[in-house]
Amino acid sequence: MKKLLLIALTLTLGALSLQAQTIPNQRWQMRLRGVTVMPNESANINTIGGDVDINTKFIPELDFTYFFTKNIAAELILGTTKHKVNTTGSNLTAIGGSSSSNVDLGSVWLLPPTLTAQYHFFPDGAIKPYVGAGINYTIFYSVNAGQTVKNVKYDNAFGFATQLGIDFKLSEKYFVNLDAKYILLKTDVNVNASNLAPNLSIPAKVDINPFLLGFGVGMKF
């Protein structure tokens, strides 16, 4: 019995020691990135048809990562971006326009907090690639409808995010980072164009699907 207890104690201590080795001393990371946001947009626009164009933007982005083990982490990504929006190839003949017009829809700010679960390869190496997947919730705010239509309304929406990145170690505390994300994001849009024709409302389903490419610096703590 004593031998069994000794073996069990040895195995338990060994397991605890192994577990301790997989938990990093510095569980948190913070990164500051410059990110290019490139929408891969398309739309199904009722009434006037056509498609949508959303411009590319460059923004600062801040993220925080918490490591549960050396390999497994969760990352919260924070940033906001302003985009110009217009339709392309829309048919405005019913209101005296051309059959292929671009309609200015002004601009809109997007706040898309994103949470991903990550797996980090080679956590003790100088080069540390990782993959991630998670959820996004995009809030549309400060809408400016521009000079053409009366108002534009965007519905806040959930999306799915995928992520691929790599950290390059500079020291025990600092590193540089290259990160790419693709977010599957759809929203319902309603354009109030009653200033152009009585009771003219233009609903649309818009796929934004942005690709985000970022480069920055990070710190462990």
C-alpha cells in the first residue's frame, strides 16, 4: 500500500510539474498594430439594383491576449474605422436618372470588437506562428447619408472571424507581429430616398466581409 501511495504521489507531482511548465509566467500580451481594412463587398439591392462599393481604410488597432497555457490563448481585438459607401450600376430611370448610376450613400463608422480563440505553435521559439477563430459583433454608428439620399440605416450584426499570424521575438518582453484576419460579416441596410421620390425606400442585404492585414509591436506582461 505504501508503495502504491508513493507511486500515486510521484505521478501526481509529475503531472502538476508538467502542467506548471505549460503555463506561461507572463499570461498577458498587448499589441498595437497598423491595419489595412479591405472590404470584399457585394450587395443585393432592391428597387434600383446594382452593387455596392466600400472603400479601403488604414487604421490603428489595439488587442489584448490572455494565455491559458503556452499554446492556447484568447484575443480581444479593438478598433474602429470609417468607410465611404456608394452603390454602383444602379437603375435610376424611374426618377429621371440613368440606367447605370452610382449613388452616394455617404459614410459610416464601424466598431467591430472581435474575440478569437488561438493556438500558438512553438511558444518557446523566436518565431511563433498562430491560428485563431472566433466571433465578431459590428456596431454601425455616426452615419452620414451624404448629399443624395435622406437617410441610411445599418443593422448591427454578428460575424465569424478567422485569423493567421506570427510573432517575432525581440526580447523576453517585446516582439513584433504580423497578423491577417478575414471576417464574414453581413448587414441589412435601408436607404430612405423619399427626398428623391415619394415614399421611396431601398432595402439591401450587404456582405462586407473585410480582410484585415496588420503589422505592429507587442509587449508581454
